[in-house]
Amino acid sequence: MTDSPLAVPFPKPPQEVRRALEQLRLAEDAGLEPTGLPLLDRPWDPATCSPSVRQQLWPWLGDVAAWLNHTYAWQTTHAIPSCWARHPHLVQELAVLACLRITAAAALVPHALEEWHRYALPSFHARMSERLGTGCPPGRHTDWPARSRAIDYDSRQATEARRALFDDDLRRTPATESGAGPTGSGIDRP
């Protein structure tokens, strides 16, 4: 016999997240172009959200991660680590997955929720497993293995070397005054 309920409800989004999702739904229903709505918070993309939305988004995503672990993480590779907030890719993916789940559950027919189960959730688990590998064991965060490569990429020397290559490419590309682009194949042959 189990000591937990058969069906635990998905965590309800907090007020500011619900408001943001509702504003976006109303804009979509009105046929407004997304490019004309740059100031609307998009909870599935936390970097676009105002501090008041993010303040409520983070704890909700924590609740969503706990719900996913309780409901779907039979295999350890499907368990979201407690340090998920220290993994930028998990922050991004979890926000999308949570918003997709809210949208799917609000549908009047089960198709969207079935697609969430069939595509979104397994894809999330596969990407998380691929990116974390053996990753972070319980209670112990593993720092970013690719940090040294990112530091190298961002270095002044690497940035200047890329810029020099780009500038060299632009100098070598023939330009025409008509704006029609380069003539011929654009490939110098020996």
C-alpha cells in the first residue's frame, strides 16, 4: 500500500506567472504579432521576465521540479537534481516544460497533454541526462566541466582572433555597387 495519493496535482503557477501567461494568451487571441510585444513577460524564457515575475517563477519551478521527481522520476536519470538552479540549461528547460504543461492542461481535449507526455517530457529527460551525464549526485553539486573552455572563448585573445578572421573575410568578399552581392562563384581557385 502506498502512503501518497494516486494523483498529485501539478503545481499551480503563482499570480504573476498566471498574469503573464494570460496577457500572452490574450495577445495571441487578438492576433497581435510577437515582435510588437517585446515588453511582455514570457515565463518560459526567464531572462525576458521582470523581477516581480522572476521572484514568483523561481519557487514555482522548484515546486514543478519536485512534482516531476515525485510523479515521473522512476529512474535516477530522470530525477532533477536539487541543484537544478545552478544549471542554466535546466533553468531554461524546466521553465519551458512547466509552461507547456500548464497550457496542455488548460486545453479542452486531452491531445495537448498527451503530446506533453509523448514529446516534451521524454525530450526534457533525454536532454537533461545527456547534458548532466552522471552529473550531480544527491547533495553534491558538480561544477560546470566546460568552464575552462568558456573562459577561453570569452578571453580577449580569442575574441580578437575571431574578430580578425571576420574582418579578413569581409575584406576578401567582393562587393558590388548594385547591391547584388559578389559576382562569380566567390571562390578563389589557385
